[in-house]
Amino acid sequence: MESSPSMPPVRRLTRVQQLTLNTWRWAALKLDRVLPRPAVLEETALCAVLATLRDVGEPLDLFVRHAQAHPEFALVTCLVPSNDSGGLAHEVLDTAFLLRWNELVAHGGAPEELPHRPIHWIADGEDRSPSSS
């Protein structure tokens, strides 16, 4: 009997990692929508943070780095005008993480993302306990 080669375990994102990745995606969309062109300082900050993230070689390591991204955020805030209470700086930072993520997963090897789950809205006053019928 032939033995089948063992398959490497499937790497999956945790819920927190999936939420973080989705946040990065929303940040990139928002930045593209609200950033006036030309946005030299914001784009410079984005490129600078992306360059600092190039020392991360595994996609999942980006989540650890993002949780400790104080130096990268400081870099962004040095370049991006602070007239919006830091919102735009966060979008620049998260977009840089998304760009690095895309670079790392471009040739395969991306962790499996969680499936989309339908949202069930519960109206005020609605019974939230499982039905006993």
C-alpha cells in the first residue's frame, strides 16, 4: 500500500486577523476616496512605511507587527499633516500594511480567509433567546 504524502496543514486566519485584514482593505478604499491629488506627503508616508515593512517575510507576521506599529505610526505622523485628529494617518498606516500583505501573498501561500458570514440584525425588544418551538 502506498503512503500518501502528508499535506501541510492549512493555515487559516483567526477572526481577529480577518477583522484586521478587512480593516486594512477598508482603509485603502477610504484613502483612495478621500485623499486629494496630488497628496505628496501622504504618498511619501505610505511608501516609507511600506519600505519598513519589507523586512516582514511571512503574511501572518504582519499582524504581530501591526499590533506593535508605534514606530511606523510615528513615521506617518511626522509626514502627514495632523488636521484630522489622526484619522488619515491611521488610514495611511493600514494601507501600507495591506500593500505589504498583497506583496507577500501575490505568488500563493496566503492563509485561508474566513468565509463571509451573513449579518443577522436583532431589532430592539426582539427575543434573543433560541426559540423553544
